[in-house]
Amino acid sequence: MDTIGIIVPCFNEEDVLELFYKEMHKIMDQMSSVRFRIMFVDDGSRDNTLGILRQLHSIDPRCEYVSFSRNFGKESALYAGFQNLDADYTVLMDADLQHPPALIPKMYEMVSSGQCDCAAAFRKDREGESKIRAFLSRRFYGVMNNMSSVEMRPNATDFRMMNRKVCDAMRNLTEHHRFTKGIFSWVGFHTEWIPYENIERAAGESKWHLKSLLSYALNGITSYSDWTLKLPKYVGIIFILGWIASIIVLRLLHHAFTMPDAVFSLILFCSGILCFMLRGLGVYIYRIYEEDMNRPQYLVKEKGITDGKPEE
Ligand code: UDP
Ligand code: MG
């Protein structure tokens, strides 16, 4: 019998948890040939979320929970879910029913049949979302896909089902500043996309505000790109071009260089050189950062080795 494990991060979700369980119950009844484990991760909620989780655990042993000592953020909650759950197929899902449980049977069919390693949902539109958030989100994916080494699908969500291989890869990436959407792209494997209509939260309100969204975006950019460390190179080029232009202009204006002209020109030149040196340092800083994250050199999807030496 296959086991489907569902990781549900919860932060102040008392209004919606019972509704979530009710909807999940329907799906669990419908998929009676599969064993379910729902791992709720209470991310330091200040309302009665933990009380409800204790109650769900006591009435249905398929509902399990881990509760954090304080709010560590959704990314940490997802990671805790990976660490505390062992299942053949793992699903990531928000508690607010914005990720329709009705997609789970379809995801299971796709992943268990071997059609893909990961079945991921993406929103067809951003209906119901504030204009500014939708705009910033579009810009973020544009910038991200231009600057980073990984490709991220706009409108993708964390709502997905993955097989054991993908789940193990996700669990084994232990970097501190996690950015799950980026990690999914980084680990690779075959992902199939399922579109769905954007749905408003069933109850309660979004935990994200502009500041946390910006810091989430910055985390994504710095985790998957050394763009910020490359910046001094471009600033350096501007300084050196400015220095060359200043010499040409001063030559055209004056017969001889005055002291202030020489100082001005020297400042531009030295600033340019300093910026290039900063970029040089940045190359090593990024390498140290990458080493520190300790991501594996590669991930294996399949092997067909005859008389091969076992891996060390
Ligand atoms: N969440 C969390 N910790 C946080 C913020 C959010 O565990 O610090 C959970 C939240 O309970 C929900 C999911 O992450 O299950 C998505 O949050 P939300 O619905 O507020 O985000 P939105 O759908 O607006 O992007
Ligand atoms: Mg939500």
C-alpha cells in the first residue's frame, strides 16, 4: 500500500484548519487504497492552531504535528515537514485551501504511474490577488529567470506531489536560507505542470505583507544568483568610462591639466579599479558561500551500471 504524506505549514490558521481537515477527509475517503499521513507544522502560531492540531491528532492518527517554539517562517516549516515525514509520495500544501485537495488524485495518478517525478500545480491567473502583489511577483520571476542559473515558472506554487527520489533530494539540501521554489528547480527531475484557477483563502488572512514578500524575493535572488556580487563590476565599468570621458573632455577644454582636474580624474580611475577589485573578492565570496551551502555535486535520477564499482 502506498503512503502519501502531506506537509502543511500553519501559522495562525485556527479559522481554517477544521475546514481543511474536512476537505482532506473527503479525499482520503475517495482514495481508500492509499495510506495518508498529514504532517501539520505549527510555525509558532499565537492563536489556537496548536490546540486544534492536538485535537485532530487525538481523533485521527493520520493527522500528526510538529510545533515550533516560535515563528521561523514557511520555508523552515516545509523543511521540518520533510525531516519528520517518510512517505512514498510527498505533497506540499497550504492550510488555507488555496491549494485544492481535489488535485491530489490526479497528481498521484501522474507520479505513481511514472509519468513524472513531480506533479506541480500552477495558477492560471492571479485573480483575486492585489494588483501590486501580482505586478511585483511578475517582476520577481522576470528578474530571477534572467539573473539566476535556475529557471522558475511564473505563477508556480509550492503545491506539488513528488516521489521519494525528489523528496530525498529536497531533504538532503540542508542550506540555512531555504527557497523551496528555487530548490525544486535546482534538483531537477521531471516535473509535469497542472493548471488550476486561483482560489481565495477559505478563512483567515494572508500572512504575507510587502516587507516579508520583499525579503522572500531577496532571499530567492541571493540564494540562486551572484548578481549582487557582480554589481561592482558594472559600477567599475561606469567609473572607468567616466574617467576616459573626463580626460577627453578636459583635453578639449584645457590646454593643460589643472590640479583639481587631475584629482577628479584620479578619483574616477581609483574608484573604477577598487570596484574591479571588489568584484574579484566577490568571486571568492560566492565560492565560499556555495561550498558552505554544501549542495551535492550532482543528483542521480537512474542508473544502468554493469559490473560497476559501488559508489564511495
Ligand atoms: N505560513 C507559515 N509561516 C509563516 C507564514 C505562512 O507556515 O510565517 C503558512 C500559512 O499558514 C499557510 C502557507 O504558509 O499555510 C501560505 O501562507 P499564506 O496563505 O498566508 O500566503 P499566501 O497564500 O498569501 O501566499
Ligand atoms: Mg494562502
